[in-house]
Amino acid sequence: MGHLVLIGGGHAHAGVLFDTAKIIAQGHQVTLINPTPQHYYSGMGPGVLGGTYSPEQIRFPVKAMVEARGGTFVEDRMVSVDAASRTVLLASGGTVDYDVLSFNAGSVIPTPDETPPQSKDVLTVKPIQNLWFGRERIETLLKQGPVRVAVVGGGPAALEVAGNARSVRVDGRSPEVTVFAGKKFLRNLPERIRSMALANFARRGINVLEAGYVHRAESGRVILQSGDEHKADVIFLALGVRPPTLFADSGLTTGPDGGLAVNRFLQSAQHPEIFGGGDCIHFTDQPLDKVGVYAVRQHPVLVHNLSAQLNGQPLMPFDPGGKYLLIFNLGDGTGIFMKWGLIFGGKPAFWFKDTIDRRFMALFSTDNG
């Protein structure tokens, strides 16, 4: 009998959660460790900020899912792993022993050089719950008068957060929104997407500054590396994502980005009983973009390989697949669609994204929690 321990209840582990009962029927234990009883779907997070969705519509009940299938849920956060003794150390001070361990620990948002700890007015865009907290804060301030929102970052997350922040309305008022985009907004995307996004923002009065990088973001102001200072009432930090430091802190082999280094079986070559998926890994065969589609593609491989490792059976390789779909939610009922060289915008693009996202969430509708 083996003990499978899952760290995080995100997309890459979704299939394992659904198959918990099957793994237990094989004579094993399954434990999920997650900081909250629910996991929030990042693809719909900006829509919560903009008011398209409620928090309840974008979360799946990982605690209820694993417990309904005979597994154990631990509401805690992992801080390190002792691979030699196969023991996980929790933030509460407790420990959990494992035979097979799998990470779907997500990612964290970097902050500008001199930014102090997060406050109610300075929020990283992950965890996703922060977008709801940000909406509530903007609404509270709008009741008192004009509000200035700053979005620090120049990538897709900044695009979606800025567009949705502008859509928050109280008594007919919306916040003034400024994107601090570094030297070039959306520099890693096709120029057509950048032009469409800038045109949308110009129509809606969203400012995009390409005047240099932010040195410090603190309650009430954003300070650029040039020394220029800008007032802001609510600040969102959307500076891309990186894996958490717990892998390096635990002495596990990592990739250049600090993610857990895994082979084509999503398995640590250093410790074959350790696996991982999603944003927290570095896939050594082919570095992958930090997008949710890869976690979704990985979950059937993890379902097979975690069970196979417990049962001493052959593993299945992961194929990242080809081009993936990108659709950005601009917050005004429109979006931008890109795949196979096809790019288009407007309401049809957002409808496409909304339909896909709602169908994905419907898979979890029978698991209440």
C-alpha cells in the first residue's frame, strides 16, 4: 500500500482528484494539501475583477472532491520537502509522509525591487482571490470619489486586469486606469494584437505608459526607476509569473526559472517518486510557456503516471502538443482571439472564451463545496 500526496489542487491535478477513488481501490491512500478548500480558476479571474463572474462561479471544491472519493484533505501550505525521508513539512509545523509526491503548486508574482509587503491597496494578481479583493476595494473607494488604479506590468495579465478594472462601476463612476508597461506593452505578442489592445484601451480611456520600469510600488504611489512618481489608490502587480522557491529551498533539482526539473514523464530524474505539472515545473525536454493549457494537457499523464508509480507499472510520456489557443478578456464584453495565425477581436472572441471557460467549470458542478 502506498501513500500518494498531492501538493495543490490546480488544473494539472484535476484528473487525479476525479480518479481518487480508483487509486484508493488499488489499495493506496490519497492526500491533497491545499491552502484553501477551493481552487480558483485563473482563466476566469480577470472576469471576477470586471464583474462578469462571481467568485463562486470560478472555483472548484477540491476539498469536497477528494473527500467524496475517500481521500484526505489537509488545509495547509507546504514549505519544504525532505526527499531523503520522503516527508513534507507544512506551514503549521506538521509533517506528512509520502511514497509518491506530485506538485501542482502554481506560481507567484514577482514584485518591483523595493516594493514592501502587500497591503489592501497593493495586490499581486495571484492568488486569484486578490482580484476579487481588488474589486471590493475599488468599489469602496468609488463611493467616496474618483479612484486611480495602477497596473504594473506589460504582458497579457496586465492587459486583462487593466481592461477589467476599468469596467468596475459604482453610481455611474469607473476608476481611472493606468498601465505601467515598462518599455513596450505586449512586446512578446504579435503587433496586430498589441494594436487591437491599444485601440480598445484608447476608446475606453485606459492609459498605457511605456516610460520605463517600476522601481517601487507602495500604498498611494508608483515610483519608476527614473524617479518619476505617480499617485495611485489601488495597485495591481502583474509582472508575469515564476515558480515558488520551495524546490530550491528543499534541495531539489530545478530549471533556470526555479521550477521543479522534470523529464518527459513529468518526473524528477533526481527523485523518481516525485512528479509535477503546471506553472511550478521546468519541463527539461522543452521549456513551456506559463499558460494553463499545458496543465490541462498534463493531467491525463499525471493520472496515469502517479498510479503507475504506485503500482510499479510503466510510465507514459507527456507530449506538449502544438499551438495553443489564446483569448484575452478585455473586460468590456469583447476579447482578442489568437490561434493558427488567426487573430480577431470583438464580442465573438469573448463569447468563445466564455463558452470554453463555463464548459470547463461545468465539469466540477456535481462536486459541491
